[in-house]
Amino acid sequence: MQPSIRAYGPADLDAVYDICVRTADAGGDARGQYSSDRLMGDIFAVPYVTLEPQHAHVLDDGSGNPVGYVLGTADTAAFAGRYLDEWLPATAGRYPEPPDPPVTPEESMLWLHYHPERMVVPELAAYPAHLHIDLLPQWQGKGWGRGLMDAFLAGLRAAGVPRVHLGMAVANVSARAFYDRIGFTEIPVPGATTVTYLGRDTAP
């Protein structure tokens, strides 16, 4: 079997957790950096495949194993509300609430988890959808990222969504080069120092 891009399925859940943590340190491996290797997935990946699986696609290595994914939401404001009302209760008891303000890197991540309203940024209102895309290193640079993005954008177009945004770590320079190549441009957001926001329309 050849590698292919296909719809996400429930059997892919553990692979999504694994891909997420192995690419969560500005594109590098974050395993062992937090109290649970599932924390990154519980913030940046699994809520999307749980709440909006119709917008999740995986790169299958040809033997049924996901080695990359794209996932996201067609409506960021609505998703933030569902994260608060549905995802936080679903993960209750997994992680302690952090102090405010957070101090440690883990507390900073937990703050993101417990404050989904952070996703609703006024400067991004014209880009209602957002996404996360990750591929394991050995699958990068082979055109699969573009293929995943094409699948995600096609789904947004079918849902009538005109524009999409993403946030990326400023340190992840290789990801920025990829986004530049596929038509994303920077969206200025005052006060965003460690994250760069990029957006584009959903037209092919």
C-alpha cells in the first residue's frame, strides 16, 4: 500500500497523541518535558478530532498508521465555547488548575487548557477557522504537508468558510517557510511575542 491522506477515524487517536507530542517543541520532540506526554495532545489536537472530526485528516503510511495530521475548526469562537463546555468536563481530573499567573512551562500549558477563550483574538475575526498541522520529521519535505492542507482547505470551502488562521511558535523557522510557500501571510497581533499568527483565504 502507498501512503495516502484519508479522513481521521477513532482508531487513530493514540497516533494523534504521539504525533502531537513528538512535534510540540517548536517542531521538535517534547516527550518527557511535561508530567504527561498526553498533555500536548489534550490541548492542541485531541479536542479537535473529538469535537470536529469532520475537519481532521491524517497521512497514512500505507499500513494504517498515521504519521501526520491536519485538524482544526471551521468556527474558532464556537469551538472555544465547546472546549469550555464539553472538553474541559471530559478531561476533568487529568490536570490541576494552574496558578494565575502561571510560572513554570507546564503551568503555562495548563493555563492554555483552562482558558479556551484565549483562542478568540479580535485581530483574527476575519479568519474564523483555525488549524494545526504536524508531520513526523521523516515525512516532512515530501509534499505531504501541502496535501494535508489542501484536504483541510477543501473541507472549509465546502462548509462556506472564507478564511483560516494559525498560530505558530516564532522559533519554528522551518514551519514558517512552509506556510509562506503555501500562501499564508502574517497577521499583526499586538502583544504576541512568542507566537506568530498567519492567515490565508480558503480558495485553491
